[in-house]
Amino acid sequence: MTRDSTMNHTRLQRNEATQTRYQERLARALQYIEDNLDQSLRLEDIAAASYFSPFHFHRIFQSLMGESVNDYVIRRRMESAAHLLVYERHLRVTDVAATVGYSSTANLSKAIKQYFGVSPSAIRNPSDEINRKIGKLSSKYGKTFDPRDLYPRDLPNNGLNDKEDKHMHVEVIEQEELTISYLSSPQGYLQESIEDTWTKLIAWAKSAGVPIAEQQYYALCYSNPAVTPVEKCRYDASVVVPPTLTVNAPFSRSVIPAGRYARVYYKGPSEGTSQAHLAIFNTWLPASGFEPDDYPSMEHYLNDVREDGFVEMEVFLKLKDLA
């Protein structure tokens, strides 16, 4: 290796290490925001959580996230409010307002109308005739919002034969802890970004000593594309690895926690996967005696959609007893 190539290699390693540290510190800031959506969020406090100075933090955040800190906080509050209105129907709008950091129902209603273009009542009880206006979700992020997309519609056949039960069957299982290596999709739920992320992860796992035939694939799906711009959705592709395996940047190590999960089998077109998630929340969960735990929905892939042309998977939702 020549002197110049050695220097370039060292520089590349340094840049990757710096980028990884920035991503790790940004992750702390994002977690701080999630943990304090019900509080007044000051730039200084969010920056302190990431160990960046407030002077530089907003520029770094804008560069890495593609939106300002204030826009991100508003977006997460609105997404959380929509989630609570739909899936926590026992909560009053006043309770939802307090949970996402608004001092009154009136303030929350105004914010929701400005962001989504519809009222909280239209989100909780959508109809075919909605007085819809252009909100910030459309004008800033280019995403059309229809509150009916937050509710399950007719699911595809799920690959069952005509003689079999086509209704969604949810099992409650005990899941053991799994060590995973994961890589985040840089452009959320965009299909090209997801496929590129999986290609990199699968190749890395093979080179790390996990044969492709033995690889187990889980996707952590943090966002609901009905309310979040697709490129802003958070999607982590992960593969199960031995607990002792060394994981280096840009890949990260984590665990799928042990516990009780709802599990439903799905087989069908890719566009039906979001409906499988919604059906768990809307159809099964309200009468189940459980509520979602603080962990994202998971998709456990049982085939390669790129080869087969359809998705075969299990959707997992971590549960806790209803309070």
C-alpha cells in the first residue's frame, strides 16, 4: 500500500468514526425529545442531551435530519397525537393534549388543524366527506393526509386457500431475547433505500460469519406512513447475530427484548403490510386486555420479496398488561 493510499484509508476510517459518533449523539437528542414530548422542549436542553453546544447543534441537526429542531419536535408531537387519538380511544382530547405538550384542547386542536388540515374529531371519527384543508404536512413535506388511512381496510387474502380461515389470527407468545446487528434505512420507508440497506446488512453478516441460510431478518418499524412522510419514517433492518460477535460502524448492536408479544402471520402484496399492522392495533388490541409496550412494531421476514414478488412475514407487537 502506498503512502497516499494509506493516508486516504486512514482519512476514510476517521470520517466514518466521526459520522458514527455524530449519529450516536444525535440518537441521544432524539430519545430526549421522545421522552419529553409532554414538556416544554428548549434547544439548550436537547443540545445538552447530545453533548453538542447549542450554537452548533441546530446546524448539525438540520444537516443530519433534513429539518430544523423545531419542525422535528412539531412533527413528532403531531404524529404522537394522531396515534393517541386513533389507538387510545379511551383518552379525552384534553389528555392527548397534555401527553404531547399542549396546555389545552384548544391549542392542540389548532395545531392539528394547521399540521394535518383536519380537526382531531375528523382523525378520531373519519368519514368520506371531510372538510380538509392544506396543512403543513402537505405544504412542507408534500404528503397527502387522509385520516381513513389510519384505520384498517379490507386485508388481502394473506395467501390462504379459499377453504381456510381468512380472518387475521393473532397469537400471544413469549419471545426470548435476541442479539441483533442493525442498519438504519437512510431514506425511511422508500423501497430503494430499504433494499439497499438490506443488501449491505446481509453481505456484512455473511462476511462476519453468519451464513445466509442461517440469517434471521427482523425490521424495526418505528413510524406510521399514514402520518409520517415516507422518507422521514424510521426503519432499522436487523439480523440476529451471536452475542459475542464484534459489530463495527456503520452497523450497530442491540437486542430484541424478551417478553410477551402479539404475533400475526401475513402473506401477500407489499402494499398490504401496513394494513396488517393497523389491524392489530384497531381490531385485536382494544379487546385483548393488553396495551402496546414501549418498543416498535417488528416484521420478521420469512422470504425474499425481491425473488418471490410477495411478502411472507410475521408482525410482532410487544405487549404489557392493560393499566
